Amino acid sequence: MSVMRKLLNWLHVRDYEDAKLRSATNIVSRYARGNVAVQNGWFLNRSDLDALSASGDRALASLKKHQSA
């Protein structure tokens, strides 16, 4: 990387954003070590988890409905 590019990054706070991204990547890499689900990209965020939970609730209600009929 050129000296001019480093200076511009520093002036525009780009170097800070790059450092944050590197730190986040390092943290995720450390967490993912030995965690096959994360390594394969199988993870859920809060909205995905809520949707999965709601889907499970609907499926259970449907099973109970068909079981009692």
C-alpha cells in the first residue's frame, strides 16, 4: 500500500474502519475454531431465530390439531 493511500485512509478515518473490520474478523475466527456450524455458515441472527421459532410453534399447533381430530 502506498504512503499516499495510507495518509488518505488516515485522514478519512478509513484506517480505523479497516482496523475494526480486522478485529471483528479475528474475533469471529477465534469463535469459529472448532465450531462446525459457524465454519459452514450455519448461524441464525435474532430475526431468523424468531421466524424459526414461530414456524415451530405453528407446526406444533398443527400437529396438536390433527392429533385431537
